[in-house]
Amino acid sequence: MKYLLVLLVLSFTSALSAAETFLQVLTENWRPYNYEDKGEIKGQSTDIVVKVLDRAGIDYKITLYPWSRAYRIAQQKENVLIYTIVRMPVREDMFIWSRPLAKQDTGSLFKLSDSKNIKVSNLEEAKQYKIGVIKDSMGYLFLKNNGVSQAIVPVSTDQKLNLEHLLRGYVDLVAVSEKSFAHVTKQMGVESEALTRVMKLFEFTPYMAFSLGTSQEIIDKVNKAYDELVEEGVIKVFESVK
């Protein structure tokens, strides 16, 4: 009887420990960083995240959601890793920031090249136009925090839908990552000449980040694994770790 009791306690402890170390990993469709292709989650950031988590020896599962949903879950639950997420002042205290996943990118406003009447050189001028953004994205937060809220037309899925809205005339401008936009337009068969950058908004570095309350053991293992892979040359050095 005493032996059975010990086994039950050990089993319970083991199950509890496993539950505490399981990491829910969330991402979105944001080429070329992360995207779903034939049921498989791929992308430049995904490659890095998988290598890091496998090296860390952590039990995890990657799930792809619309950005707004992934972003919300990562703010509500513990033991969550979200990627690719832009590190910006408004988000600094919302997450536990881990490591960068890519070189610096640029967020900009684009229009259709045929829209000769649309001229924007500052945010004040941008207010008079409808601007397509992904809900809760960096562009959404940047415009909202710079007094351009009334011009925002958010979509809930991905940049492909945002571009479709621009092509159909539902919005006048789109706020996008230049690197991502180049991939999306190519994927959709849209000629680069059909679109014009009207204004640069900001530069940013893509990151992976943990939800608040995430196990320190998990955080330490992941960061250690990332740093080891950088030292070994498996992962490039994108910027100095903050």
C-alpha cells in the first residue's frame, strides 16, 4: 500500500512538472518570418525558434493564429512564447523579451502608384486617408499612439487581405513591413511598380517574447539555447541582446 502511494505521488509530481514546463508557442501568417504552407508552419523566424526550442529540450507546440488572437492569448496566459513580435515602447512591459529573430526592418505607408492624388509627407497629412493595418500590429499601435486613430481600418487576418483592400480601393494606404510586403506582393502576383512607398514610419527589430508569468526555468533554458547557437554560428547575430 505504501509503495502504491509513493508511485501515485511520483506520478502526480511528474505530471505537474511536465505541465509547468510545457510551452505554448504562438505565431501568425507574416511572410517571410512565419507562415503556414500546406499545413506546415515555416519561415525564417520559425526555423530559428524550432532550433532554439529543440536545443533547450522543452516540450512545446507551435500554433498559428490571426495576429490579434495570438497577441491576446500571449497577454492572458502563462508559459507562452509569441513570435515574430516587434519590440516597441508601448509593448515593453507587456512581455518578457527574449532574443531577436531577424535584421532590422522598416514599417512604411504604401499606396497604389495610380493614386496620383494621394500625397503624404507626414502623419498629419495621413489622417485624411483610410489606412489599412493588421489589428494590434506594430503599425496599428504606432498610428494609434501618434494620433492617427480615426484613419485606421484594421483587418483581423493577415497582410494578404490588407493588400487586397488596397487593390480594391477599400483603403487609400497600407501600413506594412517593407520586407514582408515585398514577399506578399510577389506571392499574390502584384508587380512592384504598381505600389509606391509614400512615407517611412519607423524601423524595428523582430523578436520572440514570453508572456508574463512564464516559468523562469523555461525562459533561462530558451535564452541559453539561443546564445549557444549564436556562439556556434548556427544563428546569426542580429543585434546586441538588450
